[in-house]
Amino acid sequence: MNRQSVVVCVTDQQSCVRLIHEGSRISREKDLDLHVLSVVPLKVAPRSCGEALEYLFSASRDVGAEMTVFYNNDVLPTILDFLEKKRATDVVLGEGDLSAGGFMDSLLSHTQANLHVVDKKGGKTGYRKGRPLDYNKESYRKAL
């Protein structure tokens, strides 16, 4: 049986390396496996930056993570299936569509994993089962 894991969701941008580093930190603190996932929609695949993905593959290897890339138009179901197969307890992603009904809202409503959102400057916001995580609270640090 697979161990529980941290899954880092990345796009084809080199700046996503900050997400991999945060996922690595969480996986070390919680003693979990680490996986990096990129789901590239088919319409974007021809323009997808191979150089950036190679950089992220290398960064993943450097922290002991396995990186998987899927080319699929059904991004959310593909991510959810991967999270289930990898027994993800924590998901790290960059800030994206945080509006009601957007990607983040959909992800929150379909997974029980803790979500860790890392902004472009490295700031973090977390969500646990639909409730914000306070990284400064003692109760959060104990949960790690």
C-alpha cells in the first residue's frame, strides 16, 4: 500500500520551484512521500515550455520527489484522481483563481487534503477541509 503523501501542483513555469520547496518542507516535517504533478491541457501542450518542465523535473529530483506530467483537458478530475492514488494529505499549489466557483473552490469541495497556497513572493495561506489554516497558531504547528 502507498504511504500518505504531499502532492505539489505545478504549471510549466520555472517560478513553480517555490512550490516544490514548500512541498519538500512539509513532507520532511510530516515524514510523507513527495510527488510533483503538472496537468497540461491539450490545447496548451504544443506551447508548453519544455525547458521549464525540465527545470522542474530537476528541482523535483533534487528534493527526492517523483514528478508526473499528464496532458489532459480535464484538469480537476485528473488532479483529484492523482491525489486519491497517492493518498495525499497535503496539496501545495500557487495562488490562482480564488473566486467562488473557481478552481480553488472546486478543489476544496472535492478533497479532504490540507491545501497550502504559496503566492509569488513565497507567502503562504492554508486551508483545511474548507477552513483557513493559520500558520502562526500553535494548533497548526502541532498538527504538522
